[in-house]
Amino acid sequence: MENRICIKCKQEINPLRIKALPTAKTCVDCSTTGAKKGVPMMFGEKDHTWTDMVIMEPEEFDRFEKLNKQQSKFDTLDKTEMNTDGDDDPSEWDNTLLDGLEDM
């Protein structure tokens, strides 16, 4: 593998960066491209669906997360709805399915 010099700082570019990005002309420190975020998304309908990774800038990802949380508020589990055996005393319910969900 060839050693390459960064066009900005004139330091050697890490060989692993060159391996991952063969066209790199700058080292990581001098790169103007920031870290990206990836989100797996499902496309299509019915039997013709596929999952693809959508790559976003950090700002885009933050907006996506904020909108996604606003649009898809999951129903919180109401322990009274879990009572299917007619037992009205919540202290006697089997809460194994609810363990760890209180932190969500």
C-alpha cells in the first residue's frame, strides 16, 4: 500500500483511511467531511419491500429523530389493560412482560 501525504497539513495519511477511502487526499483531521449517521429504512409495499440504509448529515439525522418521535408516539402500556384473567388486584399480576419497560 502506498504512503500518501495530506494536501493540507503535509502529514502522512493513515493507511487504513486510504484502504477505506482510496481517493482520500486529506487526513482525517484536515477532512471537511464530518461523520455521517445511517438509518435503516423499509421501502415498497407488501411482497415488494426492501430495506436500505439512508445516510444523513448529523443535522439531518437530528431533525429526522425529532420528527420520528413526534409522529410515532408508542402507546404506553397501561397495566390495567394487561389484566385479562379478571383479577382486579394489580399487585397479583404477572408483570414479567413489563419488566424493564418502565424505563422507556
